[in-house]
Amino acid sequence: MADKVRYFAEFTIEGKRITTYVADGMPYRAQDILERHPEAVEISPEDQQLYMQGYVRGLDGRPHEMVVTEEDFEKKKEQKREEIISLARSKLIASDHEIVEYLELHNLSDEEYTLLKQQRQAIRDYRDAVLSQLDTCTNVEMIDAIQFLI
């Protein structure tokens, strides 16, 4: 018979959850987790749900909503902006290489060349749309949810 499900988590000094371990007897029991991860502390299933939503561990050992300063919020937003721009630039550079390689092997028709230009413009348009979405973010969770998936 499996043990009752128990949760153990490790936290940074700032109270952010590093990881959660689940002990239910298969494959690990609570004793196994505590032996392998001595920094882990037991948390309730309710606390686990809060930590999954981005809560941090307070000095009292309980989950608290993460308070982000305006400066940290803007820094996070700028980091995400740089990440999006960098990913878009990488996609455009990769398409440059594809175009050069294709040109060396084939003669492009006007239609094929137009299609390649449209694909590159689509990357730029998508980048701009994602950056515009970033500008509307009002909290860190919204920023974290934004992904450049092209």
C-alpha cells in the first residue's frame, strides 16, 4: 500500500521555491527524500498549490504573495524584451543563412523570393506583436507567460 502523499520543498534564501519532491511510497518515501535532500522541508498540499502559483516562503514559514518592487518589475520587463528581440534576431539570421544557401543552389523565381521576404516580415511582425503584448503586462506572472514561439 502506498504512503499518503506528502510534499517536501527546497527554497532559496529569498523564499523562492527551488523544487518540490513528492513522497507517496512509489518510488520515494518521505524518509528517502529527507535523506537525499536534507534542506527540504515538508509543506502541505495547499501550500504546494500556492508555491506553484508563484508564492514565496515568508519568515513565518508560510506562503506569501511575492511582492515585486517597481524597479524589479521594470527590470524583469526589460529582460523579457531583450530575450524576445534576441530570439527574433536569431530567427532572422537563420533565415539569412537559408536564403544564401538556397541562392547558391538554385535560381529563385520572383514568387519564391517574395515568399521568403514575406516569411521574414512575418517574423518581424510577430516580434512586434509580442513586444506590444509585453507592454500591456501589469504583473510578473503576465511577463513570465509571454513566449516567443516562432
